[in-house]
Amino acid sequence: MKYLLILVLLLSIIASSIFLLRQDDKKEIIEPATELQHLYSFPNELSDEQSDVILSNPTNLTFSEDLIFISDQAMSTILTFDHYGNFMNELGREGRGPMEFMNQSGLHYINEKLFVNDQGNRRFTVIDTVDSLTTSYPLHLPRFITSGNLIFGYKQHPPAKRDNIAEDPLITVFDSELNEINSFGEFINVVDNIIHLASAPFLKTYNNMLYVQFQNYPDMRAYTFDGALIDSLSFDLGEYYKKRVESNYQRETFAHEYIFQTKKLFSAFDVNDQGLFFNLHDEHLIIDHFDHQGDFIQRFREDIHGEDFSLRDMNVLVKEDGNLLFYVLNMTNGIPKVDVYEGIITTKNL
């Protein structure tokens, strides 16, 4: 009996040691994080000349070669800045006519054209930034991205819709005249009573592929522009992500016909030559960096924001030296702004 108790004690110690080692391994995957170096914020920080340039409720930002466009939903305008944050111009105003918006959401620039999802007017507007001509279409695309003459969009379904999850396409493709020309992709289907809205995605294009990153789940898919599935990745970091949103995998979360409590896992996503970047939905600024094959590289973070921090959008640029510039559109302590950070890619992570 004495030896049996000793054996049980030894087994317990071994089991506890293995658990602690696994916890340490998981911690080593994501810590220590690389501290982001804050460079500047805008508007209003750079000079007195911008003291009257304000943001109210910005939702999206997009880049041209020379400009940054920021959509301000509350002001029904689009503000333009250069890449250093100097104010340049303002586009649009509140209304229902040409170059007028109502509660717009969704913004992307490509080939001298600015694409805007004019949510309040239930239309999709294309602005020619050269001659300021606008063309609008009766279409609502809350999530979209453009590439060449193609527009890839996510059509939002009613909150209660939960039928045909397996049959309904996730992505709809439009030509430059907003004619529907293709559809493809599958919704997330982790429980049998899940709804379409649980699959809300971030859409990005890179290297002639469409990247679909799900907002509420650590899953991403890469498609060719004609809809062929190239890769399907799950980013778990030893179940780290899934544990942050455990309720998203439970039937009870979707039990009510109109009320569901899906937790947001990510607030933004981007992809470039250096890999994939996921901004965690958190009270701090946390950005996880993976390579294009889904292998973890490093975590960037900055902790000064505190509890009243809401990230709205993010764009990651690669500098000439291979390091990164993060343009982070956010609301902190009630103040909307863009914070610009440098992220250093350490040699061991290359």
C-alpha cells in the first residue's frame, strides 16, 4: 500500500510537470512580445495648422501611393492625409446626392478609384479621384475588397438566418460595373445551429489571391480570384485563440432566434510581403505575425491604451529595411486618431 501511494504521488508530480511545461511552451510561443515603437499620431498632433481637423467616428482607412483615406461615419465624409499624417482634403458630406454619404462603412482604394459602401443610402459608390466623378449602384456590401476590375464582397445575411449554411456561398464577385459574375466559399459551421453572421470575414488581396480571415474564429482561407481554394489555415497557438472565444463553439450561444453572444476574436487583419497580421480584440494593442504558411513569427504589442481602447482598422506597410509600419485607426479615451508605430522584425524571427 505504501509503494502504491508513492507511485500515485510520483505520477501526480510527473503529470503536473508536463502540464506546467506545456503552459511554459505556450507562453514562449507568444511571449516575450516585441514592443511597438510609437512614432506619431494624427490628426492634430503634428502641427497647429491641423488643430481644426477632427475625426468623430472613423471606421476605415485605405492607402494610395501618396495618400491615406479615412472614412468618418459620424461626419459622413472621407478625409485625406499624406503618409506622414498631414491633412490634404475632405471628400463628401451628409446627404443622398452625388458625393454625399449617410453612415458609410467600408472603404478601399485601387487604380485611382475609391470604393465606398454607403450604408445609410443602401448603395455602393465608386469615386474617380482624378475628376471627382461618382457612380452609385443599389448594392450593400459591408465587407469588400477590390483588385483590378474585380470586387469581392461579403453579403450580410439577416441575424436570424441559419438555414443553408453549407450551400450558401460566402463570397460574391462583381465586375467593374457591379454585375455579379461569380460566388464561392463556405461559411464557418462549427455547431449545427450556427448562423451566417458568425462568419463575418476580413477580406484582403495579395499576390493574386483572396485572403478570407474570420473575425470570430482563428481560421483563414486563401482562394484564387476565380474561387479555387488554395489553402485553409487554423491558427490555434496551443488552443490560445479558441480559449479566448470558447462560447463561439457552443450551441447555447446561438440558441435564441434573434439574440446571440458571439465574441469577436480579431479587430483587423492585413497581409503583405512579410506575412499575415492579426489584431486581437483586446484592451491593449496586440498584433500577431505569421508567415504565409501559417507559422507563428512574433507578437507585437503596446500597453498604454488601457481599458477604453477600440481599434477600428489597421494597415501594415513594409519599410525598405524590411521592418514594419503599423497605421492603427483607433478610439482611445473617446479620442479618434491614427497611431503610427514601427515594428522591428528581430533576426531570430526572420
